Amino acid sequence: MRGFIGHTDAGWWRLLSAAPALSEVNFWRPGGRTFAALSPGEPFFFRLKSPVNKIGGFGLFARYAALPVWRAWEVFGPANGVGDEGEFVERLARLARRPVTQTSVIGCIAVTDCTFFPADALVDVPTSFNPQNLSGSLIDLGQPEGRRLWAVCLERAVALTPASASAANWLEDAASRQRHGRPQLVIPRLGQGSFRLAVLDAYGSCAVTGEHSLPALEAAHIRPFGQGGTHDLRNGLPFRRDLHRLFDLGYVSVKPGGEFIVSPRLRSEFANGHTYYALAGQKLRHPNRAEATPDSELLAWHSQTVFQAA
């Protein structure tokens, strides 16, 4: 198993370490440089730059996407480690040393199940790590230095995580396996941000209209997170923004077989809806991989519980 040590912006670390409710973050890279060093579930370590030169926390790599700044802010919000979108643009420009706008493309590394260490509990960086490597570097967690780093970070995270926290079980299990020499890849739980990235990546367009324009697309939960839904890929559908809103309100839905349906209440309540009735009966477009296929039970729940049939 591998890990990756990335150079952390101090302001990013300070803001996120003070927000324990954020379990998922965006480790962004100015310029849109790609990232293919890790597989989902492998650890990503946050190294505070010199003169600190310590590991300030870690999480599990979920996925990478190149996004315009405005979309990165829309998807991750404060989990970008900045207070607002304007500050985000300013910090990117300062680090990139060139003008940055809301439409500039940046690299977004979604890291989930994050733990941030307090200032008095930072972890030593392996001696073999080269801080001159501006992109960060891989570390083999099967070798002595990598094993020590992973073990120390896990033990520290377990000590800092309340037993009632959702991350406690996987951390304790991973720490136990590490102590017994049996490290194992952890399947990362998608957070809100990585859920959106995964859904849009799986389809590339609106599942109903085929619209490809990124500003017009959103990832919808079939069963809302606040009503027992999860950030699982099979609980997601990419919709054009207007269809997403109508879907959440129950004016449109999808049958378990994939048929798009439109409520008659659009016509009776708003004396309109011609654009949407023309879409009724269409079959959803298929995702580019089978594991993203919508769960038929969740579609049944939405079409029977949320959809306004009459």
C-alpha cells in the first residue's frame, strides 16, 4: 500500500483543523495539474511546509478532478480551506504567482475521513522525504519508514477521535491491522463533494437531457442525505439545475425501470411545464460504468414517496 505526502498551505491547514465537523476536504493544486499517484482508499498526508516540516493530518484519497475555481467552490465550499470564494481566488493567485479568475482550472484532490492533528501533536516527516519536490511524493507504507508513519498517524488519530464518531471504527480497525503487520486498503466513504464529482464523472452529462455544460449540471441525491440517504454513487443522478430542483420537490421523478415521469401538478399549479412534459417517458442515459447505475429501490422510494402523482 502506498501513501502520498503533499505540501500543505498553512492557512488551509489552520482553517480546516479548526473545523472538526468537516471530514472531507479539497487539497487543491493551482494550475490543474493532474493527480494519479494513489488509488481510492490510500492515505494522503498533509505536510506543513518549512519551517514547521511536520505532518499536520491525513485522510483517504477519494478522487481527483480538474475544475474551474467557481465549481470547486460550489462543490466543496469551506472545505477548500478558505473563508469565501474571493479569498480562494486571491490565495490561488498568490501561490501560483500569476492572475487567477473564477474560470481558471485547478486540480482538486478530494480527501475523505480526515483527521487533523493539533499543533502540539504533529507527526515527524520521514527523513527520506525530499521537501524540494514541489508536487509532494509517494511513500511505500510497506517499507520501514512508511510503516512507522502510517502506524503513528493511525494511533494518534484513534486517540483524538471520540468513540462515538463515525470514523472511529475504521480507524481502530486500521490501527489494529497495522500493529499486526496486516495493512489493508480502506474503501473511502464519499463525502458531499466527492459524491458530486463521482456522479458527474460517471455520466458526463444530464441523465435526462444530455446537457454537457458544466455550469448547468448538478448531482442530485435520489434519497436525500437528511432523509436517510447516503453519498453512495448509486444514490446519485446528474441533472440540469432546473430538473434537480423539480426532482427534489417531487414535480419530476424516475421509475425503477429508468423512465422519467412528470407530475400533472406542474400544469395545474403553474399553468406551464411544456418543456418538461416533452421529456416524459424518456429513459435515463446510462452511466459509463455499471457500479454507478441508480439503485432501483431508491428510485422506487422517490417515485412513490416524493413524486407528486396528482
